[in-house]
Amino acid sequence: MSGTGNAAAVRIRSAVAADIDAFYEISLRTGDRGGDASALYGDRRMVGHIYSAPYLRLRPDFCFVAEDEIGVAGFAVGAPDTRAFEDALEREWWPDLRRTYSDPSDVAPADRTPDQRRAHTIHHPAAVPSEVWTPFPAHLHMNLFPRLQGRGVGPRLLDRWLSAARSAGVSALHVGSNGENPGAIRFWERMGFTRLDVAVGGRTVWLGRSL
């Protein structure tokens, strides 16, 4: 889906703590292979707990948003050192969530609800494969509401994030994209990312780029 209107009217800025509700909402409404996952989840914060909110807590210097006249409608978040970020998650992010959400490991994977699948990730997060983070140590996630898509906002938001990465001395980064979301994969390839030959991560397609 594509938006319409003047891309110049969309402001790209550093994220602030007050953007947290927008992070959760964007994560949810783009959480089903790029589409709205609202109907899938009983807890509207589950997707954001994993893919966006921890960055605003742990690496706010690598969080940027796209904002139009309606409000924040996209974000780019990430970390310059994936291994260090995973360690920080284990120390400072997952423990509180594990006390909030029970571990559904006693439920067969095929029988878990979407909420339970996310709760399982909270209790048993999958590490990024070393074949990915060793040559491409940084990573990011980027999501836009449909009203901003197709307006050149994605490349602008990515450029802002990459500028911060270069300033921090990042030499290469990776993204993980759902293999069932070919539009996202095409976007990353247009942005200079190359698919990596890594058969780890289930449906995840890993892509990397040097800076």
C-alpha cells in the first residue's frame, strides 16, 4: 500500500520517551508480515515488547521516528553492536517481562496463540546467528504505517539511522526480514542490502550491508 501527499511534510527526528505508545502501536499494526496484526493479539503491546520498545529504553541514541501532521507513523530503531545489545536485553529488559508473562513452554508450539508465541520469545529469545553479526555487527528494525509508504519516507528514515551509525563507527549492519513479506525484502535490496547465505532463523531472511 502506498501513501499520498508531500513527503517533505513528514519530519524525521530523534525519538523521545513520549513516543513509546506510538512504537507499540506501529509494531502491532505492521506486525503481520507488514500488515495489521491487531486482530491476532489480545495484548496490543506484545509485538512492541520485542521489536521496538527495548531500543527506546536501551539505545535511544539509535531511535528515530517519522512524523506527519497526524502523528508519529514510523520508526527506525537498532543498535551498533548486536551482541552487546542482546546482553543488555538479558540484564535490563527481559527480566521484568518474564515476571509479567508466563512461559508457555508447556503448550505445544503448534497450539500456541500469537500472544503465547511472543511470550515464549520473551522467555527464550533467539540470538542472531554469529554468521550474521560477525561480519555485520549492527542491526536495525524499521516500520512505517501505510500512509507513509511509497512517499520516499523509508529511505529518508534509513539515511538518518545510517548517519548515526557512521558517526558511531559502525562499518556494517544487518536486518532480518520475514520471508513471507517479499515487499520488505525488495525494499532492503533497493537500499543496498544483500541476502546472506544463512539458513538459520526459521522464516527470517537475513540481509547485510557495509557502510
